[in-house]
Amino acid sequence: MLPMPKKVKLVVGAGEGPTQLNAFDAALLAAGIGNLNLLKVSSILPPACMYEESFAIPPGSLTPTAYGSVMSDQPQAEIAAAIGIGFCANDYGVIMEYDGPGDRANAEATVAAMVRHAFAVRQKALLELRVLGIAHRVEHHGAVVAAAVLWY
């Protein structure tokens, strides 16, 4: 059994590269998580998991991460990603992600609405909402990523 993460941070990044995968790698590096082994997790923030602006994770670590990302090879396309976390007093929270076409403001508004809806259907009181997004206009091959990185 894996231990329960105790902290979470939000990160975003955008990148360009000679291929879409290289662009995604560049976006991960720009977000500060390019040298980690991301374990994609779904939408539940563990109870008592606290938000921290920044914390270090050793390179190569298996890192639970909820993220949205999009890659494109369409020059001048605007792509965006956003991540949102809803916190609940003394209980688990919810993480939602958005990725697709559009600008940062739309991505952030969309993910905020998704978090509010997730709390409503669970009949939970939303104590705090944190949202972070990013947008990028593709030059050749571009990518964006928005992530909630969990750690112990």
C-alpha cells in the first residue's frame, strides 16, 4: 500500500519542440516536473493534504500527479490547460483538470466550475478553491500542462 500524500502544489508549463512529445517534455520541464516519474491519479485529494506553494521532490521519484495536458502541431493554435483543487474542512477534497483549445481565462473558469460542481454532487461544503492555468500559442509543435503534484 502506498502512503497517503500530505502535501500538494499546483504547477503549469508550456513548451515547444521538434515533435509533440518533445513539446510535452519541454512543458513538463517548464512546470518543474520534467525529471519526475508521474503516476497519473484521478480526482480525489487525500484528507489532511495541505497546500504548499513549493516543495522539492528528488529526480526520478514516483510522484502521484493529477494533470491535464494538450499537444498541438497546428501553428497559431491557442491551447490551454488548468488545474483546480477544492478543499473541504476535515475531509477529502477534489481535483479537476481542463485541457484543450482556448485561452487561460476560459480554462481557469472551466476548471473552477468543474470543482464547484464536483462538490455540489457530493453535497460537500467547499472551504477553499485554488486554480492555476496556462495558455500557449503554438509555433510548430507546442504543449501545455497543468498539474496538482502530491507528495509525502
